[in-house]
Amino acid sequence: MSAHTTVNDLLESLNLTEEELEIHKDLIEECRENERKISECCNSTKRNIERISTVFQGISRTMDVLEVALEGLITEAEHLSLKMIPAEKFYRE
């Protein structure tokens, strides 16, 4: 049996009579409603993933900027700490 993508696809493949369709009318409508809800949830999930991806890209760019700034601060702190050492503490030949 092949995979059916929608409730209507399944119903078409079953070749149900009008009487069978009427007997199962409530179940069919419930399935169609669930299919609609699933589609909405999938679309919402896709939009949320796209928004999260955008946020993570922004965070990544910010972290790159912070990394460069931190490297500069570390370099400056090292220079400053060397300047603060008293001259007599340096070894001279």
C-alpha cells in the first residue's frame, strides 16, 4: 500500500460508496480537522526555527565581535601590567 499524504488521498484510494462516506462522516471530518491542525503546527514550527536561526546568527556575530574586543583587552592588560612593574624588578645585564 502506498503512502497517502492527505485524508482526501486516502479516501480516493479506498473508493468508498456514498453510504460508507456518510457512515464515517464524523471520523472523516475529525481527521480533516486534525490534518489542518498538523499543517498549522508544521508551519508555525518552521517559522520558529527560521526565527531561532536568525537569532543564533546574531549571537554568533556578537560573539565574534566580543572575541576581538577581548583579545584587545588582554593585550592592553598585559602591557599595563608590565608598565606597573617597578624598574628595579627587571633583570639587567
